[in-house]
Amino acid sequence: MAASTPDTAPAAPAAKRDRTHYLYIAVIAAVALGIAVGLIWPDAGVELKPLGTGFVNLIKMMISPIIFCTIVLGIGSVRKAAKVGAVGGIALGYFLVMSLVALSIGLLVGNVLHPGDGLHLTEAVKATGHDQVSADALPPVDFVLSIIPVTFVSAFTEGQVLQTLLVALLAGFALQAMGPAGQPVLRGVEHIQRLVFRILAMVMWAAPVGAFGAIAAVVGSSGVDALKSLAVLMLGFYVTCVLFVFLVLGVLLRVLAGLNILTLFKYLAREFLLILSTSSSESALPRLIAKMEHLGVSKAVVGITVPTGYSFNLDGTMIYMTMASLYIADALGTPMSLGEQIPLLLFLLLASKGAAGVSGAGLATLAGGLQSHKPALVDGVGLIVGIDRFMSEARALTNFAGNSVATVLIGTWTKEIDKDRVRRVLAGELPFDETTLLDEDQAERPAVPGQGSEKELVRA
């Protein structure tokens, strides 16, 4: 008989059972049920809208504290302030270039398709278009001033991402300057971050209810008929977003970081599903921060790139505004020449930053930008109101894809990414902890090969 197995080896720890896959199966079922309710009982579907709004608001409630904790920990743990400045400068430069690329692609497709030809406006449609002009979209100077909060605390209470970003940057640099005296504060912020992520994990269990209400309301209010007359614009927009994501972002990720974009998106599949069901990329912002850190990108890069990207790296919104502007001009029978298109789109590029925190920012920014730069086109905004919610799905998914790729690329350029960990995470060897959204060994694991722990990042 074979000898018994020696009992000297320690028993392997019991693996945690991940029950959250049931949650995302429930989200898929809720989306299907919501579509059915919206089609069969449209009035009842519209009444369910508060369920979706409530869930998105629960997620938004967590964004400011998560951004604050992430940035303070990221900057406070970096020895040299120049490293943070370099990351921010590279990020903003990349965001500007990619926004221009997205605008150019939308311009090309819009001029090829001419989806607005042959449509006619009614007075009701014109009135609907003017109703979309939002007073919340600020001109550039006022937008910059609005980044400064009224008080230190109001940055958290008003839900403005850029205000929270400013306060977190100041706090992070102050703790960095304090040196060892700031370590107790950093440890306190780390504990608060764990609490916030635990609350977020609890909130996520309401996702099926939110998804059901949001989808039922969209289908109930728009129906199938609203899609037929605008199918060309929708199809063209979706195809353009897919081409941008896989041909532009996919090639950049492969060439510059050596990663397959499909593998990255598989890792982020649950976040894409969440965005699809809520039609809001903000709903996945906290999870993107947690997952990018788990992937192996340093806290400093994640803390600066992700929140800033949510205001300045809106690739899907850029494509949307380009194609929608050309669509409206064609529908009004006043097609724009290339010389008219370029100044308008550059203006919309700036205007989009002023409405970054506005609910329904895509449509509001488009209407506000047209009102300021080419008022005659505002009449036609009413043409796309009916399908804007469906187009916002592609906007949000593309914006999220752009920010996830940007985080990996900027981490690669600044050498703030653990490539071996990236390989292991994407291969499934280091699964993400869905119950806490944090790694238990996060404080000890190296952020970058050869650079020690996360709290001991060396100089650039």
C-alpha cells in the first residue's frame, strides 16, 4: 500500500466563494424583464423610472469619498511631487489628443452617411429642441472657477467630481510634505477607503432593481417607433464607437502596452454590464478605480487618471456631438461646409468640459453649444431627444472604455504599472475580490517591479 501523504505541509486556505456572479445574472434578467414591461405596459414602465434614478444616485453618493481617499493615498505615498505633476500632464495631453481623434472620426462618418437628409421639423420638435438648452453648462472661464468649492466640505456635499479632485490633490500634497508626521492620517484615510468600498459592495446588490426600472422607463417612453426614423443615425453612431474602441484604442493598447483589448474588457465585463443597464458611466467609476489598482496600476496614476478622465476624456461624447451636429444640420436643410464644421466642433470640445457634471450631459452640452455657436441648429435638437437615451448607452460604454485604456497606457508610460501582475490578473490567477473591492495585501504588494511597496514609490 502506498505511504500516506505526509502531514507536514500546511493546509491550503479555503477559497472564498464568489456569489456576486448571481448578482450580475440577476441584472441581465432584470434588463430583459424591463424591456418586456416597457413594450407591453409602456405607461407602467415610465412610472418605474425612479428605481433606476435611485440606484444611480446611490452610486454617485459614493464617488466623492472614493475619489478623495484614492487620490490622497496615491499622492501621499509618492515621495516626489514632480511624479504627480508628470502623470497629470501626460494624462491631460493624452485626453486632448484622443478627443480630437474621436471628433475627427465622427466628422468623417457623419459626412459619409448624411443621416439627416429628407427629414422635416414640426413646431413641436423645434420647441423640444430649445427645451434641452441647459443653464448648467458653463462657459470655459466660469467652468474653471466652478472647480473651486465654496468650502472644504462642500466639495463632498455638492457631488462635483472636479471639486473633490482639487481638494484631494491639495490634501495629498500637504500629507506628502508632512513626511512621517502625515503617516497616521494616511492610515486613517486607508481605513476610511476600506469602509467606503465595503458600503459600495453592499449598494451593488440593488443593481437588478435599478436596471429594471431604468430600462423599463426608457423603452416605455420611447418605444420601438421612436427608433425607426432614426435608425441610420443610431446604427452609424454605434458602428463608429465600435470602430473607435477596437481599431484606435485596441491598436494603441496592443502597440504601447502589449495587451489585448478583449482580455482587458473581459476583466471589466461586469462594469460594462452595469453601464449598459444604467446608461451611466459614472455608475462604474468607483469599481474602475478599484479594478485598475487591483490590475497593477499604481494608486497615483489611477487616482489622477480616472477621475480626471471622467471629465476630460469623453471619447463617446465627442463622437456623439459630431455626428448629431451634422445630422441636425442636414435635417434642417442647411448642411455645413467643412469650414463651418471644424470651428463648431472645436467649440463643442471646450463646451463639453463645462457640462461634465451635468446629468444627461451629452444632450445638454450639444444643445447649449449649438445655442452659443450656431443658434439656428437648436431647433433640430428635438429630432434626437427620442433616441438620446439609447445613444447614451454607446456614449457611456465608449467613455468608460477610453478611460480604462487610458489608465493602462499612462501607467505604462510613467512606469507605474506592475506588468507581471497585469498578466496574472488578466489570466485569472489573481481574481478581484468582489466583496470588499480591495486587496487585503494592498498595502504590502509592490506597485511597480523593483520599487518596493505601494507606500514607498521611488522618485521618477
